Amino acid sequence: MGAFEYRQAEEIRDAFDRHGVRYLFIGKSGAILLGFPDTTQDADLFLDKTPANGRAAVAALRQLAFALLVDEAADIERGKDFVQIKSGPFDVDLIFSPDGIERFEDAWRRHIDVEGFRVCHLDDIIAREATGRAEVRESLPRLRAFREYWLRNSAKSP
Amino acid sequence: MGADSTRGATSTGSRNDIPREWIEEFEAAARRPLAKRFRYAFIKTYKPVMDDAPFRAFDTTADYRRWCEENLPSWLGYGRV
């Protein structure tokens, strides 16, 4: 399996939209969508933890050729906090309760749309990264600097 | 943010103490279309153990972190601080 490609990001965006999945890109993949120049391996998606949203996500993922067994689909529908899927055309992590963010609704209110991709606000991305593993936390100073740059430039945009 | 908290940067000074190299990187990224940013950003390297199962689900993030600590080689960087 190769790296996550833009075309695949479009496919997951469109499939999630078709199935009405409430999701937000989070983690480094979210920061990259907002313009942060860095590298990562996986797409991290924060999903609203409701059975209906879990069912919609399973349907969308299956449509994208993710091979999900019955038990695995049930784990997603139940909204297990952290789900790692490597049985599809690209790797994806589904996160139902990210550390540092109280409720999906709060993050949704602050989210940014980038070419139709729903992305967590950088403040939420940073809040979660600050609770993460050592390697992730090492990149925080640069991510915080990017936040300053991004906020300034967002303010300038019409 | 002070210069002492930065990593991999050697100069400060332009916009409110953001290292100049970083500003240049942010500006270069902003000029690239999203599809190109993707091509530069997403990479794939094999991660032993981590990549060896098609599916894993954890009840809590703490369970996931514990699993990483107990099962992944430390050099992968998934350990705790």
C-alpha cells in the first residue's frame, strides 16, 4: 500500500458526504490540510460518536473498498475510542474521543472547510497533539508557530 | 514562543519571533495547491508490528497508548514522554 493520495482524500470526503458522516480531519493530516508543511503517514479522522454516525462511516468505508468484518464494523458503530484500519486502499485512524477535546460538537462549531474537507481548527489539533506521544510533541513548537502565521493570514483573507 | 523552545531553527526575528526559515516554509506551502501539498506531506514506510494487522480497535486512547508501549519497538517513537 502506498501513501495517502489527494485523490483518495477526495474519495473519502465525497463518500462521507454522501453517507452524511460527521467527521473532522485531525492530527497532522488536519494540520497539513490547513497548510502546515510537514510529513505524516496516516489520515486521522475524528468522528462524532453516535451509532448512526458509526453506521454511516462503515457504509462509506465499505464503498471505498475497506474490507471490514462484521465484528470490526460493530466496533466502529459502537464508537470505540481509537480504531486503526489497514484493510483498505489507504491507512486510516478513526478517533471517537480524542484527548484534549471535550465534545465533537465543540470541535464542529470551530471547524474549517478546506475545499470541502472538514478540518478541526488548529487550536483543537494542537490541544490533542499536546497530549500525544513524544515524537508528536517534539513538533509542537513549529505547529504553534504555524498557528500564529495561519491566524494572521486568515485574518487578512476576505 | 521564544527561540529556546524551537527545534531545527537557527534564526529568529521576522514575525513576532517565528524563525525566519519556518516563515519561509509556511509561505512556500501556502503557494502550493492542496494536491501538491498532499504529495509532499503523506509518506508511507513500513512500521513493524503496527502495520501487521488489518484492524485494531481500542476501548480507550489510554489502552491504545499502553498497547503501543508494550508491543511496538521503541525506535518507532510511540512511547510516552
